[in-house]
Amino acid sequence: MKPAAAVLFFNMAIIFLLGSCAGAPTGRTTALQEAADEGDIRVIEELISEDSDVDSRDKEGRTALHHAAISGNILITAALLNAGASPDIQDKSGRVPLHYAVLSCNPDLTAMLLAADADPFIADKNDETPLDMAVESGCEEVEQTINSSL
């Protein structure tokens, strides 16, 4: 077996082994959340095809969609939303993925989450909504994106 084929086979074997328990925590995050952090769309797609729980939470209450939003990965975010991930799950700080898209001043990610019916009026534990954060941060393009969705 050639080295590249061996690596691909090894990666797919790991994905297969993780597939049935991809929603089960492996320490502090699930395999799906780790793949979202790493930006590995192939692993995300494989885990989704294995019926992973896209809304399982880590110890901070974050889902894979939170992780994708934090990393600003639009491709991973789209895959998770298409798989039925909820855009309005709050983590332990009360934040939804939209809060993190706004914090990174990412208008494209913000628009994608809003198109998936993310609620821009969900307040975190500091009583701040994504719109509040956009206004406070001075990220005008994100603020306009949210306002145009209302």
C-alpha cells in the first residue's frame, strides 16, 4: 500500500470506529466538535453520515455548530446546518453560534446562521444579544446583516 493510501485508510478506519459513538464525549469534546475545530469537512461529512448527534454538547454546553462558528468555518457551518443542527442552542455562557459569528465580525457566517432562522434576539448571561454585540463592536457590516434580516 502506498503511503498516501495508507494514511487515507487509517483516517477512514478511525472515522468508522468513532462513527457509532461520535456524539459521545471523548474527554471534553465529541469527535464531531473536534472535527469542527479542525475544519475537517471530510470527517464532518462522514460523522454526519453515521448519524452523529449534531446537537450534542461539550462540557461548556457548546455544540459542533458553536465550534464551527468560533472558528469561522462557513463550509463546516453549512454542513452542520444541512444536517439539522439547531442554530439557537445556548452554551453555558448563554451564547448561541450567532454570538460567536458576530464576535469574529464575520458577515457571511452571520448571514448563513440568520438564513437558518438563528434568533438575533437571544441574550447571553450578560444580557447581550448578537445585535447588541455587533453595535458595541463597531462591526458595521455584521450589524447591517442582522438589521436587514429583521
